Amino acid sequence: MSASNASPVPKKEKRRTRRWLVIVLGITFAFVAYAFSVQATEVDLSQIKDETRREQLFRILRALAHPDLVQFDTEDILVNFDLYVPCSDGPTENDLIEPYIVVTPPCGNPGDTVRVEGYGFQPETSAGLDFVPDSDFPITLTLARFDTDADGLFTVDVELPARESDSPQQIQARTKTEVGSWTNRVSVWTDANANGVEDDGIIPPSAEIVIDVTTGRVQSIGAVALVDAEDNPVQFISFGNENIPRSGPAQGEIPFVVGADLQQTFAGDVTGNSSEIVLSSTDLAAETPQVTISGDPGTDLSEWEVVVYDTTELNRFDRTPVGDLFALSPRLSENALSTWDKIIETVALAFLATTVGTLLAIPLSFMAARNLMRDISTPVTNLSLNLLAIPAGLLGGAALAGWASDIADLFVDNWLLLLAGVILIPAAILYAVRWAIPEVEDEPPSTRIKATRGGVLGVAAFAGTIVMYLLSELSMNVGGWLADHLGVFAFLGRFISTIGELLAAILVVIAALLGAGVLANLAGRLGYSLRTRLPAGVVRTINLPLAAAAGGAVAVIIGAVIEWFYEIGNPTRTFWIPLIIGAVIGLGLAIRAYSKESVSVGLVIYYAARTLFNTLRSIEPLVMGIVFVVWVGFGPFAGSLALALHTTAALAKLYSEQVESISAGPLEAVRATGATRLQTVVYAVVPQIVPPYISFTMYRWDINVRMSTIIGFVGGGGIGFLLQQNINLLQYRAAAAQMLAIAIVVASMDYISARLRERLV
């Protein structure tokens, strides 16, 4: 009894000892792991004591705390103090009218140190201190830079330069003051065309504007362009040559040659203006060249420019605004306006990427759901025929799309033919489809009638492809016309035109997929016919060569892809060897499944889809952005494509995992009714996944807004490009405005998406 009572004590001690040992080992492991991580990340805290780094850090933090959102115009303030170098008996008193400076002592010898004190300056601003010597030329010598305090005062000690004179010389404080306030905004004029006159750019009652053109980079004027507010050349006149500009707004334009000295007048209609604008000149060889712009009084050319080109190859040019710049001070800065434009672009970029990615991810997610794919099987005969039919269908559909495009080109040059094709061909297609697919049949159709109907449907599909090309051309033409006439709503016309371009671009893909679907369907029917009409042994025997041919075809396609990527240039390696290996693998699979009626293909599709999604998700959108920038050029379109591809992979995985977690009861109930696979998905799967799909989609839009800021770093559009540019230029105040906009948008998106999820999910 005593032995049995004593036995539990050692076990408790062992457990306690083991627990302490685990804790000690865990602490030791954590210590070693963190020590190694600190070494690997090269942690060096001694750098934070560096005074230079501190000053740079404080400067950046202060700049970030003052985002460049508001722009004040400024005017210069020069405050002088007369002093003698060396000292003399002349007067040294100055008027103490604020702002003013006092120099102590009021004179001195070269090299002496004097104290300069300033009063009444603008608080907390930077300014400069100069020495203005007695000289026949306007010379200023920089003495120091200073910052005023909160009361507008400053004190600085400076050394007098070696500039002796019997006449009084000056110490001058240079500072600027802001013009206007938000309660009293002031109109500020900038002489943009440097003629000393306030020009508003509106044609006066005299019906002409005379412009003194700038020729700083142009040695001899050879051509003149009149450029509108959108930087489009309205008129382009040249004399003495027919060279085409190699740069500038008139790049690639063919000049209108008028003679030796541009004394003739060339008139042209101006887009967006009811009046006719005339550009002319009397003497471009004068010391101050002038051009005359004539037109109806009141025509607004305030944002237009006159661009002059040199006589060599028209590769150098200078710009002169027609009107001066008038602006209110203060106002939103150019950086704030650019930030607003780019943040809107960023949100739109993320919206398009999320929409496209969602539309692609929804159907693909069902292919990556294990519970839906594991039961999918197909007879070896059907599988082999499908593997042979799908590539042929892809090629055939693409070829038919090319032929349809060639036929559609016969209609596009004539509006009447185009409209007739869009109206009459669909009517003929509708009639053909009704004949080929009657609603009621008195007796089963014969084989000949079935073949005829199939041929008619094929012709109707081909004609439908032609109609789609015609519709894309019509959409582009109508959209272009609307874009030219809708003014501020021109984006609607451009959207219609873009839809036409997109339709024309994807028609080949659609036709190829439809061709593959049609041939796969025919192959499935052929396989069903063989299995029902032939003995099982014969079917199994036929499966062997069919499987070998299918395996060889798949392997050849893989070899062609490898050849395209790596350019091996050896048909033996990329065609014959893959063909033999694929045929052997296909034959082996057919032998293995010789006694089976069907083989499971669902899991193969499942693992292939999961592998593809994981691969795409592992590639950063930044890398995808680089690829798409090379393909479609810099801009938000490249960023949209990169984010759309990454969104498709990410959402497809999330959606598929949600499908895998649905309740199996409704799925089994619908299957028990004999429903098809599509009906099972529609009635048993979709009702269970709508709320989480909406939640994932909104969350992904939030993610895309944040990711689109990074896409811009590689030229993918959005605010990221502007942010990177300002950081590279060390413009931290401008960058702070972009960072503030990003923070506001992300916070707003998070709030909006949370509220929508509460209502919809």
C-alpha cells in the first residue's frame, strides 16, 4: 500500500522537470533565432547617434508633416541697411520701417564680424542675407541664410567681405511674403509671353493678337505651329523646306509650305471653335519675331501656344503662350491637382482589375474545388477523342475568325454596307437558326436532315462572327464620332470605341474556344456512339491507338511551348521525342484502364488548376506590372492587367476554398434528382457561396486599391508613379500629399466595404 501511494510522486516530478526543460529549450531557441536574425539584418544602432542622419531625418519628417496641397504666390521683399567698409564719418542711420534690420556695429573693416538683427519679418520663414558692394555692375555677395522665429525676428553674425569703398554699401535681407489669404484671395498675373502686357488670350475687338515669340533655342525660324489647349497642332506653317518635325507638339506633321518669309496667310478651322483662326507673320527674321493670330473677337485662346521650329530638321523648338497666366492666391497647388487626378485613376484602376478578376475567377473557382471535381470521370474513348478534338477546334476556330475578319473588311469602308451587314446578316442568322432548331417536329429527322441542319448552324455561326466584327467596327466609328462631339462627356464615346476594340481583339479567342467546344461535343457524341454500338472488347482495343494518339498530341503541344520559350531549334527534341514519349504514356494509361469503363479526370483538373493559381499568386503584381508595361506601354492599362491577373488567381483560390466548405446535404439532394453537373452547381452550390463571394470580392477591391499604388512604381499608372517620382526628386512635401491621399482613400474604402459587407453578407 505504501509503495502504491509513493509511485505517483516521481511521475509528477518527471512531468514538472520535462515542462521546465521544454521552457528552457524554447527560450534558448528563441534567443538563438533572434540573435541570428539581428545579425542577418545587420542591426546597427550606432547610426541613430549620427547628427547628420538626425538632421536629415528631422528635415524629411517636417516635410512630410507639411504636404504640398496649397500654393501661395509670393512677392520679394528686400530690406537694406547702409554701412561703410571701412568706417568713415558718413551717416549710417536707416529708416526703421518694418520689416527692418539693424547692424551692430554699423561699420567695420574687411574681415570684421558684425551682428545683423531683423525685425517685423514673416514668422518662421527662411531668407537670405547678402552684401551689395559699391560697383558699376549689379553684384550681390551671399553672406548667410537665416530662419525667422515665431515673432518674425532673427539674429545672425556675419563677416564683412573685402570690399572697401568711400561710398555707403548695403547689407540686404532677402525674403518673400505670401500674397493673399483664404479670406482675401488676390489675383496674380504672370507675364507668360514676356511682352510686358497683360494678355488674357481672348481675341480683342481688333480681331487679332500679336505675339512676340520666344527663340531661345531656335537660331533661325523655319516653321511655326499654333497649338491648342490639348497640345494638338491646329495649324503648321513652314517656309523654305518641307522637313517633318522630329519632336515637339507638331512631331510627324506635314508642313504647309508658304514661301520664303511667311508673309502669306494660311487659314484653318479650329476644332471646338466656331470661328476661323488665321496664323500669319510679316517678319520672322527680326530681332524680336512676331506672329499674328486673327479670328472672331471673343474667341478664347488663353491656353493655346505658338511653337516655333528651327530651319535644320525641325528638331528644336520654343513655346510661347498666347495668353498670360492669371490665378488666385492662395489656390490648390499643381501637386494637389495632380494627386487628385492620380488617386481617381488609382481607384478606377483597382475597380477594373477587381471586376475583370472576379468575372474570370468565379467560373475557374469551380475547377479548383475538390468536392466538385473528385467525382468527375470520363470513358477512355471520350477522353482520347476530346484531347484530339480540342486542339483542332482551337486552330479551326481561330482560322474561321481570320476568314470572318477578312470578309468583314469588305464592309467597313462603306457606311451603307456596314449598316446593312449589321442589320440584314443577323436577320438571316435568326431565320436559319429557327429552321435548324424547330420548336415542334412531327417526326424524327433523318440523318441527312440532321447533317443539313448542322451545316446551316455552322454557317450561321460563321456569319455571326462576321457580324461581331462589323459591330466592333461600328462601335469604334460611333465611339470616335461621339468622343469628338460630346465635350466633357467625351469619355463616354471613348468607352464605346474601346468596347469595339476589345471585341475585335478577343473575337479570335472566343472563336477558338467555341471551335474547341463544338469539336469536343462532336467527339463526345462519337465516343458515345462507338461505346453503344460496338462490343466492349472492340472498344477497348480501339482505345489503345486513340490513347496513344492523344498522348502524343498533348506531348507535341508541350514540346511546341518549350520550343517557343527556349528556341531549341531541334525538331528531334521538341517534336519526335515528345511525340514518342506521349504516345507511350497514353498507351500505358489505356492499358492500365483497360478493364475500366471510365477514368477519373476531375482530380487532374483540380491539381492543375490549383498549381496554376498558386504559381500566379506567388508572382508579385509588381513583376507582372513590368511585363505588361513592356506589352502595352506605360500607364494605368498595364497596371489594370497586372492586378486583374493576380486578382483572378487570388480570388479563384479563395472562392474554391469556400466551395469546398459548403454543406454536402443540398449537393447530395440535387444530385439525387438526376440533375446535370451544371444544374447541381446552380441550385446546390451557388446559393451557399453568394455571401462569402461578395465579401471576398469587396475585400479584394480594398487590397487592389493599396496594391495599385505600388504598381505605379514600375510605370503601371496610378498615384504610385507620382509618389515614386517625388521621392526620387527628394520632394518630400509633394510626396506627403500623395501619401495623405492614399491613406484617405484606403481608410474610406475600408469603411465603405465594411458597411457593404454588413448589409449584403
